[in-house]
Amino acid sequence: MLEQNRLREEQMRNLVDKLMGQSQNYQKTMSFVPNHLQLIQNFDGETGDTDVADEWLSALCTAAKLNNWPDTYTMEAARSNLSGPARQWYLSHMADLKNFDDFSKLFKVTFTSEESITNIWKRMYDRVQGEKESVFNYYHEKVRLCRKLKLNQDETKKMVCVGLRSRDLVTALLSSSRNTEPELLTDIRMFMEIQAEHSGRVDHTRSRETIVKPGTTSTTYSKWHKTKPNEQGNLNIPTGLTKTNNFKPKEYSPMCYNCQLFGHIARDCTRTKRTLKCSKCSIEGHTAKYCTATKSEEILVNSNPHQKPTNCYIKPVFINNNNEPVSGLVDTGSAFSITRKSVADKFKLAVTPKEVKMWVYGNSQPVTSCRESQATLCVDTVKELVECVIVDDELQKYDVIVGRTFVDKENVTFIKTSDQLHFAYGMKFPFEDSEVPSKEENLYTAITTRNFEEIPPRSVKITNVATQDNDIEVLIVNDGDEPVTWSKGKIVGNVKNKIHSPVHDSLNSCKTITTDMVNYNPEFSEGRVNKLLDLINSYRMCFAFSAQELGCTNVVEMDIVDNGVPVVCKPYRARIVKEWKEAGIVSDTVSPYASPVLLVQKKDGDPRLVVDYRKLNAQTVRRVFPTPQLDDHLETLYGAKLFCTLDLASGYLQVPLTEAAKEKTAFITPDDTEQFERMAFGLVNAPYEFSRLMQRVLNPLKRKIAMWYLDDVLMPAISYEEMLDRLKLVFEAFQTAHLTLKL
């Protein structure tokens, strides 16, 4: 029995050994065929990266060895995973590739040859993180290229930061001193985790909003709330939701000016940069702020002839005896009468070709017209045949501009008042032939005292005449074409006394300041008010009640330094010039500069004449002078119980100008051109010059006595007596500087 069991076990062992031997032989000679498309990636050979080619060939060889592929199957696997340029290479060398060894050798020569340092550097420097690329994918490839160039840790960190999209991530990495590759990767991972947690918490606290547009379904921000920053640090916007299809998360992400999409700004946009287009000249490449082209000036007014004109220069004009009027602008400064092309076509004017260049104010290019016509223009009661230049409709808003070709016609006269302009034939000059009234107060008869006098034609002569009281010298004008003679005792006319206005040039000629002129605390006693009035009247010359009383300081002078190019503008209407002329603030000039004037309202309601110096200021060298700090003033006011405020009377007009600066301040009105003798309001450096003046005048008093900001002065005091003492010091300072205040 035992012997039988032994024999049975031995037979079983032999059978197992035999089966095991057959299995080993089967493993050595047989193999299964896996799907190589899942084992080997596709290779196209376009990148030129030798590392990618080495990796692909190594993966192919490893798969063939592990799966015991025969040589023919390995060749087929290689061919099936080639595309693009790599496949074209295979087709061109297919006859030379007898086996896989030939394929491997030729592949290495073609795709894995040593790459130049220049090409590696260029690929490394151009490698930046894509718009939707993971920051980790970018990091590892960037580091691989840096290692091929053998860059040190600091240089590698710098190159990694250069290509990152998120500026916040770059800032975080640069603020850290960790430079090794593992440390750098750890910092990136920590930043992404913190940003994701922070954004999720902030989005959770915000309320949901719904955007509903007419004709569309509502889109809520619920998707936006669930969205967290992706690995490149940008918000994941749902696919297809942009500005054009009702998704506008303005409270959660910015909109790119370049591509009009949400989630980033134009600075970080990877799309082709949007071409700039100027809104002024419609030329691409710049914006209106930096545009150097100038357009013809347009006057934006309503050209409807049936509407009541708001300007007396806008009048109805009749063309060629037609009963239908057109809108016309009377421009006495225009050398041409100009008609729109549509008006010429409407009234069937005979147009002849002629090139005419018309220049406008400033540096604008001339407007060129190639057409001219003759037409009979009728304005009011005047009807004249004139030559008209024809221009395109978009060049002017009026149907007709009536220029000097009409106004300068013989016998054509017009009278202009503040709100009327009237044309007629042969109107006489007002008061030309009127005589001096015979009866008037202070009017005396002038009788010649010399035996014989003669005045040649169109000349003047000074002669002695006798009046009721005494003998005087008078100027007699002969504007006729014949000589004038007379003998002794002849009445030559009437004279009257001229009453001169008093000049405010001394303390006696100034009116006394009374209590109703001073703004003081009504709780002051009569004694305190009298002391204050006595102090103010003792420094009466420090106060100005008119332009004639304005001071003119001798402490500083203002100069204007510009590029020397005269500024010329059209005249604006002005009301306040005569008073300034009488006070010597402005004077007549022939300066090539000419800026317009405007009337604005001051804070106290009084009108203020200002000059539009924008063009002059644009070419003036700017100066800077520090103004007092408000915090310093507040510290000085601590503990004070009484306060007094002073305001200079037209402070800017009390600063004289240098001779070179005067002509640059010239301004133009419809009547004449004047220039400032004093510093005008509106000059770019006026605050600087005035601050410099006040610093010199009040700086000796220190900030504890008087504080100033431009032309406003504040004086704090603890007691009334201290206030009077400080007022006296300030008045003396202003009197020394020839500056005047207002009440």
C-alpha cells in the first residue's frame, strides 16, 4: 500500500514537472498582442524638442521588450504612432528601414541630435503659461528647459516667474527666499490652495444675482459662486458665457478691453492686441489724447431758419430773389461769402471750377474748395450780387456765411448793438452832423482874441479864446478841404468845464470805513468796535473798494516762460475792461498773442472776468511752490478763542508782470486787444507766484500770528487785545508790501 502511494506521488511529480517545462517553453516562444495605441503616444516631430523624441523612442523600445514584440510588430507600432513631419520623414526613408535597428539609428540622427544652446534658450524664454494651462504643467517643463541650460537656482526661479500669468503668484514667489526646485514647487502649491480657499469663502458670502434681459432667459450667478480659481490663478468662467450672451459678472471679475471677455484684463490678454483708433481723426495707431491732427473748427448751432435766432449775427438770407430764406451767419472777419453745396444745388446756382484755400485761426490746415458761383444775397434791405465759394455741407452748419465780399460793398452799411444787427443802404454815422446843445450847465461861449487866425485844410491848431471868466487855450480842428480863417471877436464855438473825478491817491481822498462795512461779532461791546474801527482806519490804505484803490506789490514780479509761439483765438464777449483800463491794470497792445475772455461768477456772487489761457498754459514752463499744510494750521489754532479772517482784494491783480510777460497775457474782445499789467487769474503759474508773495510778506510774522492759504488769511488770538496787536502787525506787513484787503 505504501509502495503504491509512493509510485503515485512520483508519477504526479513527473507530470507536474513536465507541465511546468511546457509552460516555460510557451512563455519563451509565444506572446500576446496588446493595443500599442494605449501604450505609446503619438509623435509628430514639430516641436524640435530632443527630449520629447528621446522619450518617445525609449517608450517604444520599453513596450517592445516588456511585451516580447517581434521586430516586424515593433516597426508597425512605430509607423502607426507617427504623424505630421515625422510621418513624412518615415515615408521618405521607408526603403532604407529594413528592421527596427535601422529605424532606431536613423530616428536618433534625425530627431535626437544635439540641440544648440541658442535654440534651447529661445524655447525656454518663449515658454510661458498658457491661458488655460495648469501652473504645475508649465512649471515642470520650464524647469526642464532651465536644467538643459544648466542655470542655477536663482536664474531658474527668475525664468519661472517671467512666464507665470498670475502677478499675485509672482509677487508671492519673489518675496520668498526659497529657491530650490522642491521649495519653489511647495510655495506654488501652497499659494494655489490658499487662493482657492479664500475665493471660495468670499464667493459664499455674496448674494446671488440674476441678470434678465428682454427676450432672453435669466442667468444666475450660481455657477459663478461655485466656480473657484483654477490652477493658473484665474476664475473658471462657464464655457460660452461671455459679454455677448447675457453673462456679465461685473462684481466678481473684470472685463478685458482687448477681447471683451471676462476673467482677466487687457494687460494679461493673450489674444492679438486691439488696434487703437483715434476718435478725432479716425486714423489707427493712436488715441485722441495724442492726436497731432487738427480739424476745421465747427460752430455747433441750429441752422433752422424758422427758429428764433439766439445770436444777432445769425440772420435769414434770401438767394436770387427767392422767397424761401436760408440760415445765414454774418462774419465780418471772413474774406469770402461761403455757401453749402446743397444750397447751391437747391437754387440752381451756376458753378464754375476754381480752387480757393480758406484759412482759419490757429494751426489748422486750410479748407480747400474747388467750386465758385455768383449769387444775389439779400440781407434785411440790402441786396447785392457777390461771389460765393461752394463747400461741402459737413464743413459748416450754416447754409450761407455772409463775408466781406458782401459787407464791404459800396453804400452797404450796418449798425450793431448789443442784441441787434441791421443792414441798410447809406445809413449816416450817428451824431455825425449834430450840434452841441446851446443851453447846458457850465457851457460858455468861446470868442477869439487874436487879430487873425488861419487853419489849413485837414489840420488842427491851438489858439487862445476868451470865455466868461478867463482866457484859455483850445484845440480847433479843421476837417474840411478848404482853409478856415477868422478875426478877433469871432465866436468859434462853446466850451464847458470838465469835472474831474477825484483820484484815490491819498488817505484824505479815501472814504472812512464805518461799522456797517465791517463784519464783526455782534456780541462785541461798543468800546471794542470803536477800537477796531480806529485800527482799520489808521491803515485805510490797506483796503480797496474799487479797482483804482488796488495795490501793486513791489515784493515779487511774475514772468511767463513759454516756447515763444504766439497764442491766437477768436474774440469772446467781455463786459469788464474799461474799469481796469482806468485803474492801469490793463493797457492797449499790439502783441501777437490773443487769448479770449470769459465772465464767471465768484463765490460771493460778483462777476469775475477771466481770460481763457489754456493754449498759453499748455506751452508754459510750470513751476511748483509748496502751499501750507492744513495739519500745521490746525495745531496752531489750538487754544484760540477769537478768530479774524482777511481776504485780499483781487489778490492776483496786485502782482505786477515783467515786461516780457505782459505781451503774453494779451486778450482779445470784439472792440480791441489789451494786455495785463498785473498777474491775471487763469495763468498756470499764478498760484505759485502768489504763494511765493504771501510767503515773503507773512513769513516774518510766523505761523502763530497769521496763517494763509493763497489770498485768505486767518489770525487766531486768546484775547481781544492780542487780536488787535496781531491785526496791527498784519496791516503793517501788507502796507509795506503795497497790498490791499477787502471788507
